[in-house]
Amino acid sequence: MHFIDVILPLPLPKLFTYSITVAEAGFLTPGMRVSVPFGKAKIYTALVFNIHTTEPHAYEAKDIHQILDNEAIVTQKQLEHWQWISEYYMCTLGDVMRAALPNAFLLESETIITKNTETQVNETELQDEEFLIFEALNHQTSLKIQDIVSILDKKNVLPVIKSMLDKHIVLVEEEIYEKYKPKLVRYVKLQTKFSSEKHLQDLLEDLSRAPKQRDVVLTLFTLSAQTKKPIKVTELTDKSNASSAIVKSLIDKDILEEYYIQTDRIQYSGEKNNPLKTLNEPQKIAFQEIKASFEKYHITLLHGVTSSGKTEIYVKLIEEVLQQGKQVLYLLPEIALTTQLVNRLQDYFGEKVAVFHSKYSSQERVEVWNHLIHHSSKAQIILGARSSVLLPFHDLGLVIVDEEHESSYKQFDPAPRYHARDTAIVLAHLFQCKTLLGSATPSIESYYNTKLQKYGLVELSTRYNNVLMPDIELVDIKDKHKRKRMTGHFSDRLIEEMTETLKEGHQIILFQNRRGFSPIVECQTCGVSPQCPNCDVSLTYHQYKDQLRCHYCGYHSVMIKACEACGSVDLDTKGFGTQQVEEEVNKLFPNYKVARMDLDTTRGKYGYEKIITAFEQQEVDILVGTQMLTKGLDFRHVKLVGIMNADNMLNFPDFRAHERSFQLMLQVSGRAGRTEKRGKVLIQTYNPYHKILQQVTTNSYMEMYEEQMDERRNFKYPPIYRLIKITFKHRNYNKVNVAADWYAKSLRMVFKTDILGPEFPPVSRIRNQFIKHIIVKIPPKQSVSKTKEAIIKINNSFFAVKDFRAVRVILNVDNY
Ligand code: ADP
Ligand code: ZN
Ligand code: ZN
């Protein structure tokens, strides 16, 4: 008797056991897929976890339908890693598998199959069953697997579909709505009529009274002669020091002709790899220190100011690892994974670089996956966002986590609610390789780990080329309001600086926090927000009860009628958003081009890419945006950064608000003056004496760190305490209340203190579901795994209560 335990793509707490024949047992290995029956007449793709001879005692094991693979598509190391994720983040292996595997790997009854219109199919080469499905798809746009079951009149259809997927004849559902859009780059050339020397001479004479235009034409001519390659508009403006407006006027006059070339972000077409840049002295020192640190620690934090050349150091490290024939995982926040960086790495490493994005189509992801499984040289360096930590590496030699402080490394929904940085560190441990974390503004927890000697620390404090750090100026808008020096949300200082910057032909970034929308109360006269007396956070305004509440401890009071600090009745409960800033800029500077980058304008898959490219190519003068702007983008012509309102970040009700504000402001500031000119940053605030703002202007990371750590200690927050958030959801208000109370009471019986809540979040009903939270704080001496065990026990008894079975309970470990 032989059995396999499989992971089903369902949130089941346990693995499910099926029986197999002796022959199957000889063939199967963990990590192969099988199709199995589950529930009533459902079929799923499941993954073999292990093979054994122990019969399950609770149920009779069913037979599998069929084996789907000839070789494992998931490695043993991945299975180990998934197991850690599922234990640490308190979710099922099915949850992890779903996050890890591209959809095309996981066929199930509900999967929708469509025809791949891009493939030319030779019908005579199709197998009979393939032909039947292909025929059906000529009449219907899509089929469910169940439909195919009836068409073929047999249960086990997954192998046929799999083979059609492999031949690219069909696609699975998700790929139909977003097709990969290649990126277009703008080029210029001289109109052909000027190709003869004579005509060119005439043209230059004609232009003698427009010296700037003449310069551009001459530069273009020299560049083309030198490189014999198409010339990008950006290259031309760079080399001739001309604005894009001048180029545009030459195009309008029919002297230049513009055209676009597709640059594919995945494929690499370059011929030769460029040599690496030579590191400058500070970079060399940092590089040596990192290597020395690797001798002592598994993990090293590189704390290097913005534009200090961290990327070039990574590149050097990568080169060494490649020489040992090993793989590199280079993690970045999704948004920073732009063509900018991809090109930069491909310039050095050519097609060894593979890019992995959660937003890539299933087909693209399968491609990267297969390269890795087959140890192809095409996937030596994986440059990827969060989910790339779940890929099938086989010989990982180095993990780099850039912008390690970024909150987007944490997945909030759905499970697994993992943190990609921490998960990557565990992955590196499995391969016994080193992890390098990089940031200009490290997270407090990582910096704390260097203090505890868990991580090594390397500092790099000068910008590359000795470019000065931007000059940061605080603008007191309370005072400006009083003296009537505000136009909308713009102070006279900001308008002055903007005018000058635009006149010089440079670009501007205006930053408005996404949290500008959150319902906190702010006094329009003095800028004070009511604070919780027990916690270090602002109170949130709950409109429907007209109350102020603290999310963390449950403190609440009636909404204040007047400011408790200055007595003014001029209280504001709304923020202002990027859209309003954009409108105001348009009015103030009607002759310049403004673009907006926020959740609204970047919805499509390549939405933000388009805006970034337009800004890079100087088609846009002023870019208004939210946090998206901060993530490691390297713009060359930005001289001025304006932060519209620092207070709404600082007052956000979260224990990390101050840390995040510091990081955000320094990161946005870091976009200014990355080349030769010193950048300027203006921060508008009601409270220029706020400690965080002082620390931002002086770039005092250490001071910020020490102070925040004191508060974390006093208020029992991470990294001193650990947190687990438990969320309850149900349509019925009373049910959520009763359920959450029961749960909290059980927790308090075990843990006595350090249980917060249950509390309603500020938005306490979403899609007709009421929501309540409990926060479990884990003191430094309390075992995290014991705490989790206790929670799981309580969770099991909770679901044993019939009344609670319909309540959704979400466990979120390290929920910050
Ligand atoms: P960071 O990642 O620290 O923000 P980058 O690596 O993006 O900094 O470097 C900032 C700029 O300086 C980039 O345009 C990069 O090409 C340039 N740069 C950095 N190091 C070197 C070097 N050693 N030689 C030439 N250019 C460099
Ligand atoms: Zn006030
Ligand atoms: Zn509180």
C-alpha cells in the first residue's frame, strides 16, 4: 500500500492523503503535480508533498486521477521554505502554494480556458481530444474545465489541457485581460531631405539666428556619425544641453522627425555586456566592509544615503557570485522594478537577468519558473518583487533586498501574509548564503538587529560624485496662512522656487501623502491633532458616531468642538489629495505640463511605467504624486521637491507614523539633485519644530532611531514587542462583537496582559462585513512559537462553537 500527501490549492489546515499504485510510487517524487478528485465531483491539481505507506485513519484514501508531470516542478528546498512560511505566518500550505505557483500550473474545475489567438495552430497535428477542445473554442470564447469534462466525456481532462497549455494553444483565464504592453522609447532623426551635405549646410545657415536649435542639429549630426545608432530624444537633450521644448520646435518645423522603438522589458537584444563601473573610494571601502561583514554575519545592512551608488555595489557583489556559478535574488518593491533598473542590470549581465513581477502574465511567469527549474543560464539573476522569494532556486549564492524599509514588502491580503524581506532571509539560510539589505533609511527593526549584533552594518554617507545632499527648508504654513501668503495649498516660498526651477528648465516633484485622506482631526489654526492619552498616536474621527477613537487601546471621546490646544473652532477632518494639488498647479503654472502619479492614474499594469518614462524623457515638467514617487527612482533633471503637507503623515494613527514619515520625506528628498546641481526641498508644515522634521532637515537617522526606540520601549511596540493581529469579519454586527469578545477573553485567560481590543477599525464595515481587531503583543521574553501555539488552540476551540463557524478569522503575524 502506497500513499501520497498532497497540497491542494485550498485553505485546508492539513495535507490530504491519496492512494497510489506501486508503479506510481516508483515514479512520483515530491514536487510533482497530480490531478485528484476532491469534494463532490471536483477535480484539482495537487502537489505531491511526500510519499509513504501509512494509511490515513480518519477517511479512506481515494485514488489519484493521473500524474501530470515527468519531473518535479517544485523543489525540495521550496517545500521546506513553504513550510516555514505556513508555520511562521500561521496560514496553510495551500495558501502558500497558491501565492507561489503561476495560475497556469494550477488547473481546477473552475479554471477558465481560452484560445491563444497568437499561436498559429496546425489542426492536422492535434491529437483527437485536443482537436475537440480546439473546435469547441472556435464556437465559444471560453470553456470551464467542467465543460471540457462533458465535451470529452471523461473525468480526467487535466493532462490534455496541460499539453495544450504547453503548446501555447490555449491560455488560462487571467491572461485574457491584460496583455503585455511593450515600452516605447522616443527617438529623433534628421528629416531625409537634409541628408546631403549641401542641404545640411543650408539648414545650419538658416538656423544661425536660432543658436540653440542649431546646436541641437549639430549635436544630433555628430552623435549619429559617432555612434551610428538611433538617437534617443533624452540622449540628444542631455548632450546638447537643450530642453525638450527646443527639440519639439525642430520637430514642428519638419527639420527633425520623431519615431518610437519598442524596448522589450524581458528580452535582451544587446550584443555585448558593458564592463562594470569602477567604484569610487567610498564605494570600494563599503564593498570591502560588506565582504568582511559577510564573514561574520549571515545578514548585513548597507545604510547608504540616497544616490550614494548602492546599486553599483550590488552589481559588483552579483558579479562575484555569478563567477562562482551561483544564483542571485535581487528583491525590489514592485514599483521600483522599472525599465530603468532592468536596463541597468541587463547592460552588465545581459540575458542572465530575469524579471519577475506579480503582475506579469501567467505565461511570462511560467517562463521564468521553467528557466529556474531547468537551471538555465537565462535566470541566474532574478530581479523581482515580493513574490519572487517563492521561486524554485537551486543554488542561491546571494540575496539582495533593496529599499528594505519599504512597507510594500509585506503582503496584507490574501494569505500568506508574509514579509518578503524576512522570508528572503529564511530562504538565504536554507541555501546557507548571505543576505544584503540596503536602504538610505533603514527600518527601525533592521537597524535594531544591527545593534543586537544579529546583522552586520556598513555605512555609506557620501553621494556619488560628491553631489551635495539636497538643501531642505521647512515652510511654516501656519504663519503663511496668518500673513495671507498662501495660494490654495501653495506657500509663496514654494511658488517662488517652482517658478525659478521651471525657468531654468528643470523638473519638479510635488509630494502629497496618500494618507492625506485619512479622517484625523486637524486644527486649521495651529495644526494640532488630538492624541490618545495612552498611546503615541492621533485619534481617528468616526463620523457615524461623531467620536474620536484610538485604534490601539480603544480609548474614545466625543468629537471635540474646539481645538484643545488653541481653542479655535476651525477644525478640519478631511485631507486634501493629489488631484487637488494637480488642479492648483495647473492654475498656477498653465504653461507647463503636469502629470499625476497615484493609485488612480497607475491602475493599468504598466500605468506607472508610462508616467515614469514621460517624466524621465522630460515630457512632463511637474510630477504630482504619492508614496509611489519615493521608491528608488533615479531621475536626472529634478531640481526641486515640494512636500505639500508633512503633518498628515506625522499625525497618522500608527505607531510607525514617525518612522515612516522620516523615511518618506528623506526618500522623496533624495529624488532632488541627483546629478551635478544641488537639489532643493521645501517641506510645508504647521509645525516646523516637530522633532521628526528637524531630523529630516539634518538627515539625522541616528537621532530619529534613538528617539523612536525610546517610544517603542515605553509603549511596547516592535521591534521590542512582536505583534499578531487577529481580525474578525461577519455580516452581522452582533455576531462579530460576541465572537471577538469570546476570543479576547480566551486570549486574556492565557496571556493576562498585552492583549489589545477588540476594537473596530476606522472603517468598520467593508462590503457589508463588520470588522473587529484584536492585537496580541508578545513581550521580548515570551516565546513567539508558544504564543502561536496558544492562539491556534484558542482558534480551534473557537471554531468548535457552532455559532462562530461562519465568522472569518484572519491571523496576521508581524502586521506592521
Ligand atoms: P543609490 O542606489 O544609492 O540611490 P545609484 O546606484 O542609483 O545610487 O547611483 C546614483 C547615480 O550615480 C547613478 O546614476 C549611477 O549610475 C551613478 N554611479 C554610482 N556609482 C558610480 C560609479 N562607480 N561610476 C559611475 N557612476 C556611478
Ligand atoms: Zn488649534
Ligand atoms: Zn490609545
